[in-house]
Amino acid sequence: MNWLSLEVLLGGVSQYSTVFGRVYLSVVFIFRILVFVVSVQQVWNDEQKDFICNTAQPGCTNVCYDQFFPISHIRLWALQLIFVTCPSLMVVAHVKYRQMKNVKYNTARNGENMYANPGRKRGGLWYTYILSLLFKAGFDAAFLYILYYLYKFDMPNVTKCTAEPCPNTVDCYISRPTEKKIFTLFMVVSSSVCIFMCICEMVYLITKKAGKFLHKKSEENRNYISRRVDPTAMSNQNLNNLKMAQAAEELKNSEMIHSELNKLYER
């Protein structure tokens, strides 16, 4: 398999990722893909050839190998790496879709942009990114469970087999079991670290979005309070108006009285 395509894919996704996402991609590429290509495939290249059982019964060795290795470790890990990197295509595809819409909108509106930055995780792209993280963590967890269910993260020196056509219980020997166990544990730990990084990134994105939402709500409440009319101020204003009206009325009455007095004096 050509793993260069996965490297290109991871490089394209990194520009849309957070700090946690970039660390995750580095762990996937260096500690999983690179180790898998350089070392793991070399360790498991003799798994069936050097699987030896202490019997000469034709077909017994192949049956026992199939019983103990229903699926090869390297093929299981290859599927795992493909599955955990494919959700990143969702993010890339969504960004490309935004860029296409932006180009059409720009052409129709004479230079206006629908998205100032199509790669910014806002709106639907935020949910797509969260969904991709859920898929990646879920796939890693599922493959870890499969590996544990099949092999218990172990690689014994000797395994006993009673399957037909073996004449009796035979002992079968696995080549380089200690080295294979070390690499198995290494791949398990690296997968666990990737799951942890996905969870950290999800928590970071959700916390950040929740913080922005709460900040927006507090700003709206603050603006609403500042626009409200103070009832105390209204009461004081009404009282002042009432006093002014009473003063005007008294002034008017005094003027009328003064006018009547002037008329009487003239008589």
C-alpha cells in the first residue's frame, strides 16, 4: 500500500486543525504510520512461514495458524490506520465545498465574500469537525477492542491446538514472540494516546464554543439592561413635572389675582 497518500491527506488537514489536532496528526504519522511501515511490517513478514507445529500431519499447521491468527496484526492495523484517517476527508470536503460556494457568491455579488475564511470552524464546519473527531476516536476504540478480543494484547511463545486434522493436542511455536508483543503494546499505547487527544480536542472545542455563547448572552443582557429606562428616574421626572405644573398654576392664579386688584383700584 502507498502510505504517501495518507501523508498528503494528513498534511492538508493540519491547516484546519487546532493545536490538539496538529499533535494528534503528528502522533498518527510518526508513531503509527511511520513505525508501521518501517518496523512492524518487517517484524510480521515471517508470521506464517515460521509458525511451526510439532506434527507432520498435512494441513494441521495451516489450520492451527488460522485458529490463532484469524486476522493478521498488520492487516488489522492497516485497516485501523485507513479508518482513522478517512474521517479527515469530511473536513477537507466541507472546506472545499465552502470555497466553491464562496467563489460562486463572489462572482454573483461583484467581489463580496460569503465566508471571510472558509476554513474557520464556525457553523456547519464546526459540527463536521466534531463529528470527524468522534469517528476517529470511535474507530480507534473499536479496533482496540477487536485486538483485545482476539489476542488479549498478548503474544505467547507456545500455543496449543486441537483443531482437525491434527491427530491430538499439538504445540505450535510463534516466531519472535517477545518482539511482536512489544510492538503490539506500542501500537496499543499510541492508539490510546490518539483517543485521548481526540477527547481533549473535543472538550477544547466544546468549551470554547460554550464560552463564546455565554459571553454573547452576557453582552446581550448588559445591552438590554443599559437600554432599560430606570423606573426611579421616571418617578423623579414625573414628580418634577408635577411640581413645575403646580408652580405654573400658582403663578397663573397670582397673575389673575393681581389683574383683578388692578381693576378694582382703577375704579
